[in-house]
Amino acid sequence: MRKEKELLLNEIKDQIEASTAMIITSYSKLEPNASWNLRESLVKQGSILEVVRKRVFLKAAERAGIKLDDSLFKGHIGVVFINQPDAMAPAKTVFKFSEQNGKIFDVICGKIDGNMIPGSEVEVLSKLPTMDEIRATMLGLFVAPMAQMLSVMEAYMAEANTAKDQES
């Protein structure tokens, strides 16, 4: 194998091992501007999109200890390497981008929490709320009773002031 290919192979292998999760996609047409927008969105979420040659990716995955079925890979390969604990936000971004651009991506599989799962399960997981959305919901649940109590107290005070003004 040529020296350049070996370096590329080792780089991809290192990214596979260093990422907390990854989403493997195939695509046929990806315009540069659309690709740029997707990459920009993913970087904000602690992830990167890499376009990788099939053979190089399959060899790198094999060296990283991941067995993939080469028959699943059709078209060009794009891999989203996720470098944060919450893999759902980048997954949502990938599926949303795909829908907005005519189902351009086909999610083949993903590696989440060290387990390889099929693309259909990645899609199901992407529909779950992100950690930030769960935190916001929980915070809302904790704050709601206090806000409602304050609203009742303010209404009572306003009614008492109105009654006092009418007596005068």
C-alpha cells in the first residue's frame, strides 16, 4: 500500500477510535454549498463530516475492530464522527438535512455507545429528544408549580386591591 494511503487509513482509524459515536451514510449527489452548511451545523455540535473512500473506510474500520458488511455500502460514503456525549443532536441534524435536500443521505448504520446499530435504529434514536431538550423539559417541570403559585398569588392580590379601591 502506498505511503499516502497508509497515512489516510491510520487517520481514519484514529478518528473511529477517538469518536464517542459515528453515523455512516451513503449519498449520490451532494452539492458543495449544501455540504458546507451541513458541516458547519455539525461542527457547532462537536461533530465532523468526512467523505471517505469505501475501501479505505472499510479497512480502517476493520483495523479499529469494527466488522462491516461491504454489501451495504453503495455510492459515496460520508461518516459523521461525533465527539461529544450526546449523539442525538448530530443524528437529528443529519436526518433533517437529508429530508430538506430530497433524502440525499441514506444512513447505513451507526456506532453509538460502542454498539453498531442499523440505520433504521439510528433514525428512531434521532427522533428522541436531545440532552438539552430533556434538561429544558425537566427544568420546566420543576419551575411550573412555582410559577403557577405566583400567578395565583398575584391574581389574589390584584383582586384584593380592586375590592379595596371599590370600597373607598
